[in-house]
Amino acid sequence: MKRFFALLCLFSLVLCVPARAVELDLNAPSAILMEKTTGTVLYAKDEHTPREPASVTKIMTILLTMEAIDGGLLSYDDVVTGSAHASSMGGSQIWLKEGEKMTVRDLLKAVCVVSGNDAAVALGEQLAGSEAAFVEKMNARAEQLGMNDTHFVNATGLPAAGHVTSAHDIAVMSRELIRNHPDVRQFTTIWMDSLRDGESMLVNTNKLIRFYDGATGLKTGSTDAAGYCLSATAERGGMELIAVVMKGRTSDERFADARAMLDYGFATYTLVTVTPDAALAPLRVVLGERNAVQPVLTPDNVLLLEKSAAGALQKEVVLPDAVDAPMERGDRLGELRVTGADGSTVAVLPILAGESVARVTWGQMFHRLLKTAFCAE
């Protein structure tokens, strides 16, 4: 199995090489465009400079909440009681009162649609007992994700010394959220809704939800110091992109920058699922408890390609006539070589053993010989 994981890591390197250099006319000083499935960066501009993220911080708050829900530690229907601390939050809010009861579902909706600071803190307190303890979880998760440019001080993104992240790190946590917790779309795609039985109206701060074809989210943010920030996600043709803008000069400029990156990505790239032209036949096993093993392709067989190259792929299966036992499920048996029209290598995908096959013992071998001799008579 160690060999299997090493092969997958190598395969990921093939897919995640930087795309060709491109110049986009963006206004923001920091920006990045990332594809969700492969994590490939399609465009980057000063993507690792730490900057204040404002309410884009809440992507991590939402991520931890969705992980708790999908992990069975929290339910959409759980009721949260507003604390004095949560109700004291300034900035964007839903005017949560101390002692007011609200479901996790409504608090998540408030965070995703109108960036409620009070709702974000209430969720953090529900998960960790206090905002400070929740921030520790935020930083620990950021470290796990390799967000090396990031340090969180609060759950909201309200101005605080040392509270910074980068366009790259925002894309990383955005990808983690939308790739592994797609149910969050029920909140991030809302344009207008309400809370408290219609008494409190909500209008999404992300204008792309209404005005950009395929928009799926994700989070806006702005303060005087942070400028106008955005993590915008959109999906077309089965490919979802993440466009991050930091320190935009105006709200309109951040949306224009995100739109420019998304338009470029959708116009230039596509996802292609690569499989052999014919089904893989069982492979003969020498000195194994089984006589054959079924080769299987790695499940990570989606390639991100420029559209101009996607339609001219050639595929070659490279497998031996037989393999020796023993082998573990996931061991490499061969490879699928993918080349472009010009003969250049596009990708090399490992072909793996679909099952484990132990080596035959001396006793089993003797039994086989007796059986063969008996049948021959």
C-alpha cells in the first residue's frame, strides 16, 4: 500500500504542474485561479503575500462547521443559543440577541449569504465552547491544509493585528470546502432568502451568484484595511473553478477581476476522464494462490487539459504478460501512457492490482501437483 500512495503522489505531480503563463488585466494586487478537481493553478499574481482577508476568513468557519456536520458531530437542526459575546459582534450581522435560539442551518445561511459575524461566532462557540478555542481549531486546520501564509485571530475576519492569509491559501481552503462538502451549495447559491419566519431578509453579498453563469459561491469580504476581497466559485461543463481576489480597490473591481479569471479558465481548459480504449483483461499470476489478477486504473484519472489538446489524445496500455506473487491490492502492475497529437507525454497513469494475491505455499503447490497428476490419469 505504501507503493500505491507513493504512485498517487507522483501522479498528482503530473497533474498539478503550473499551467502556461498568461497575462490578465487585473486590478487587484493579489489573485489566483485554481481548478477544483486537480488543484491546478491556472493563473497567479502575488498569490503568497499575506494580506488581511476580511470576511473571506469565514470560509474556514464554514469548512469546520461542514466537517462537523458531515462527520456526525453536528446537525443542521441542532439549536444554538446566542451568547453575549456573539451578539456583541459589529460589522455585518443578523442582530442575533443574547439568548435567542437559532438552528445551525439558519446560522450557516446567515454566514454564507450576508456574512453575519454574530452567526459565525455562534457557530464557533457551538463547536468549540468559545471563539478563542474555535480559532485554535481554525489555525490547526490551516496547518493541516498547508496554508503556510495564514494566521487567524478570530472567526469573522473583523480587523485584528496579525490576522492574515494569502490568495493561495484562500484558494486551498475554498477547494477543500467545495470538493469535500458539496452540500454547502444549498447556502452559497442563495441569492435572496429570509430568517425568523420572513422577518429578516437576506440578500447575497456575492453579486456573481445572480449575474455570472454557473456561479456556485463562495464568500465576499471587505474592510477599510483589507480592501475588497472575494473567493468566487463557478462550474461549467463539469469543471469547477476558484477565483480569489485580495485587496481590490472597489467592490465592482473585485467582481470584474474574478469574472476575468473565470472567463479565461472556462474558455481555455477542460477536464478529461482518461480510460483505456478496451477493458483491461485479467493478468496471469505466477506462483500465486490465484491464477490471475484484475488490473484496474487509478481512480485519479481526470486530466486538466487545454481545450485545443483535449480531442487528440492517444492512449497506450503497458502491461507484462504475467506478474509474480505475492502482491498487495494497489501495487503497480503497469501504466497507461497518454500522449498528445505531437507525441508528447501528457500523463502516465499507474495501472494497479485490483486485489491482493498471496504466494502459493509448498503445501498448496504439492496439492496442485497431485491434483494435476490425478486429473491426467
